[in-house]
Amino acid sequence: MPNIKIFSGSSHQDLSQRIADRLGLELGKVVTKKFSNQETCVEIGESVRGEDVYIVQSGCGEINDNLMELLIMINACKIASASRVTAVIPCFPYARQDKKDKGFFDIPVDNLYAEPAVLKWIKENIPEWKNCTIVSPDAGGAKRVTSIADRLNVDFALIHKERKKANEVDRMVLVGDVKDRVAILVDDMADTCGTICHAADKLISAGATKVYAILTHGIFSGPAISRINNACFEAVVVTNTIPQEEKMKHCPKIQVIDISMILAEAIRRTHNGESVSYLFSHVPL
Amino acid sequence: LEVVKKQLDMNATKGGLVIFTANSNPSSRELGKRIAEYVVIAVAQFTYLKTRVQIQESVRGKDVFIIQTVSKDVNTTIMELLIMVYACRTSCAQNIIGVIPYFPYSKQCKMRKRGSIVSKLLASMMCKAGLTHLITMDLHQKEIQGFFNIPVDNLRASPFLLQYIQEEIPDYRNAVIVAKSPSSAKRAQSFAERLRLGIAVIHGEAQDAESDLVDGRHSPPTVKNVAAIHPSLEIPLLIPKEKPPITVVGDVGGRIAIIVDDIIDDVDSFLAAAETLKERGAYKIFVMATHGILSSDAPRLIEESAIDEVVVTNTIPHEIQKLQCSKIKTVDISMILSEAIRRIHNGESMSYLFRNIGMDD
């Protein structure tokens, strides 16, 4: 009977450790380093022969380096006779170019949702949640937002960009009502944060009392942190698919939802051959 | 940039050819420009829109040559290449030929203890992305060609380096070709044969300890692991190697020493070799290598050492290193790459490019 072995890439040691803790395991020994010519070198430090291996690596930071490191680790485990190798990629790189749909892979893909964790956070941290409005910062996120709004039994709204003429800046139009309500912006990722900061301004001027932003992946590159500090958010909430410690030091408005238990439970269920679909609508304790 | 279409032969791909340089940083585009000059074609543009890649012209039905030189950021270089190859494939290019003068991760081509054979992984990834042919130069291990299931042309830089020796080193006839360790003896010999010179081989303590780690599982086990063996098994034990102190086999007294190797990266072993050769009476020391990686503080160490000149080709951009060290000289090999491109596109024989190349080169 194979055992679970969890290895961490260098992108997010903290999350990997949390996942291992939840499963009551130690992280597997692995040495990842770079030679002086910047080539990645990976050496697995313990036997994986016949084991069920999970490699945790997030597509953040130095994406190409982390991606190569992941590929090399997977390859190393395979040729060291691991029974099965599963990649746990909380934030999938290059996701804005290709959809991370199942049809694009020849192997089984489990695309987990942060939604249950987001719902839990809203109920526990926003006192006025029963009378709030969930807002999508663009038309593309309507489906995501309506799903959350339905489960909370609240209203939703969306902001869409109206392009008047070729050289003119897009106008942002709010569709729905936020007057005298708490507005919660929901999106899947925040990179430079230009869009959500504009959206926040729009919501305040439309009468919202407070604006929260909840984003699954907080990439926060370039001017993102300073934009958030200057904007009128009550809080900007992200999950820990991407390490946030450094950024939180520069921005007190950022709060983090820990999703390690979702990943740990997915690993446990996959290993035991149980259904993972329970996790699509529930947060494990 | 306008693309000038070449006259086509009967054997050439009907659509014509396009050359791209995959690198996003300017110093790496240099080689691509030089190659394109010879082929009389302008280099087409690829743009990187944040993380997206856009091909600026049609490649449908054409031979696409993608030139990629390895920069400081190896992993980014590889991803750039894979993305471009795949983009060309999904845009219906007829053939996608990678021109990768220095093939990265070529030192990780053997099974190390629970390591990955990264060259094989890379080869699989490139073929899967849609590469139909590979042109490279002086592969660290020729066996890497076998990792690919597409044709691989492993061109040689030696004719250029030999030409440099004959034209730029005035008393080269008084030189000795030196191998800084026994593993490069074959290469040294192939150079020496063509110049009608003698060779010398350096052997001893300061050698690359890494060679012991290749396939860390020893067979039979070394003396250290005695406890792990069942007492009744009569397996003969491997006597661990005893390395003699550094020696030079061959005479370099009163001669010019020319150390030849395929890659110069970490220079410690070259410096040690140079010291030894100086002690044994060599009055001038040259280092000739195809691929000048010269990472971290290699330039500074070379500048302060007994080495007189380091000659590398332009397979890897090294402008920064040249600024830090006046002893580094460059040999331009773009001509052979463009000739290879021309011949492949026209369906002509490549054997002319391999004449005078011995088995050991």
C-alpha cells in the first residue's frame, strides 16, 4: 500500500508545510538549488519507490524557474519509480493565456474552488453580510458572482466597461444597486489592481458604505500595493495560493484566507480513492 | 521589418522561410541578426505582450527557424522557446527548426542519485511542443542526440577555433594542446591531429569530484558501505580511487599551452590547470572553448590568473564578461549556422559542414 509523500517546490514553502501539518505528515526531503549558470538542480532526498507522490508548487514569483523546477521534480520522481505523481498547483501559471479546463490535459485534473472558503470568510468577518451586494469588476465574472450571491441569498451587481470612441478612456458603468450597502468585489485574480481600484471608487461614489475585495489569487505585481493603500477598501482579502507575508508588511489592508485544508483534504481523498467533489461546496474542518 | 523572400529551389518548402529570434533580451538577438544577414532575410518579430506571445506575420506552410541563445535566465529562455514553437505549430508552420547553439541543461544528461535527466525532459518537451528539427553546436555529450525523436544536427565549432589558432597565435607550431582532465583528452587529440601538434593531459587531485556522483548507486559497493552488505555475500568490494597529486602527462616546457574544452563555466579547474602548466614551463597559456558561460565572478578570476587569453565563440552572449575581462576574445560562428539554415531549407546535403570532423570531435 503506497504512502503519501509530499514534496515542496521553492515557490511556497509555507503553504506546503501547512498542508503537510494538516495531514499529520512531514514534508519530504528534497534539495533544490541553482548552479552558477542558473540551471536548476533537483535531488530527491528519500526513497519514493512505489509511493504516492504529491508535489506542491504554485505558479507565482519567478514563474519560469518554478515551472522548470516542478517539471524536473516530477521527472525525477517518475524515474525513481514513484507509483503515482500528482502536481498540486494552487495558482496555475499562464492561466490568462489558456483556460485551465479539463479538456486541455490528457491526465485527470481537479480544479478546486475557493468559493466555499470565501463564503465562510464573508459570514464570519463581515457583520453586515446579510444586506450586502456582491459585485463583479467586469462582465466576465458575472457567473462567479451570481453563484456566491445565490448561496448567501443577497443581491449582485456588475461593472462593465463602455468604450465610447477609439481614443477615449473606457467609462465604467455600474449595473445594479449598492446604495447604503456594503459592497463586496469578487474576482479570481488581482495583478496590478488597476481595475479593482477603479471599481472601488465607482462603488463609493454610487453610495456604497464599505467596499471589500475578495480575490482568489493575489499576484500584486508592480504598483498594486501602493494602489491598494491609496484606495478606499475596508479590506482586500486573498487566499494563500500565493505567499503574502512580504506584501502584508507593506499593506495593512490585506488579509489572507488559508486554503491549505482544502488542498490537504483533496490530497487525502485522492490518495484514498474517495470523491473530491465534496470539496466543491464544502470547507473541510 | 520587411521580410525578403528568397528564390526557391525545387526541393525547398513552397512557402518560403521565416527566421525568428526567440529571445526577449537585446544582447541575445545579436546572433540572430548576424545569421539572418548571411541568409539575406530580415529577422521577423515576435512580441511579448506581458505574458502573451504574438507572431507578427503569417507562418502558414513555411519553414520556421527559431534562433534561441541561452541567457542568464535559463528557465525563462526555455519557456520562451516552447511558447514560440507551440505558437508556430498552431499557426500551421510546415517545419519548425530550432537553432539552439548551446543546448541548456546538457550537463544534467546522466542519471544522478534520485535526480532527473533534465536533457531528456527538455528534449521530450521540445518535441511535444512541435519542434521538427534541431540545429545545435558541440553538445556536451553526443548521446543527447538520442534523446530526441527528431533529426538533430550537432555542428562543430572546432574548424573556427582551429582557424583562430592558426591565424592569431603567431608561434602556434610551438604549442601543445592540453586536456585539463582525462575526460577531455579525446577532444584535445582531435585538435592536435589537425594542427600536427602534440598533446598533454593533466591528471590529479584537483579534479572534478562530481564525476563520482554520476549514478550515485555504486556497483559493486565501495568500502564505506560494508555494514550494509549481508555477511554471507561474497561481493568483491570496489577499491576507492586514490588520486595522485596533480601531474602533467606530456611535455609543456618552453611551449605555448592551449587548453581546449567544450564549455567554460566555473573557472576553478582552468585556473588550477594554468598554474600547473606555468610551473612546468609553459610560457603562454590559452583557453579555447566553444561555449563561454563564464558565470558569477569568472571574468575577474581569469583577469587575475596566469591565463593569457580565453577564446570562446558567440553561441552564448558574453558582452558583460568581456567588459570585465580584457583577456576574453570571441570567434564568430554565425556563418555555419546560417549555412545550415540555408541547406536545410533548400533540402541540400549537410555533409559539407562536417568534413574534416573526426570521430572524437
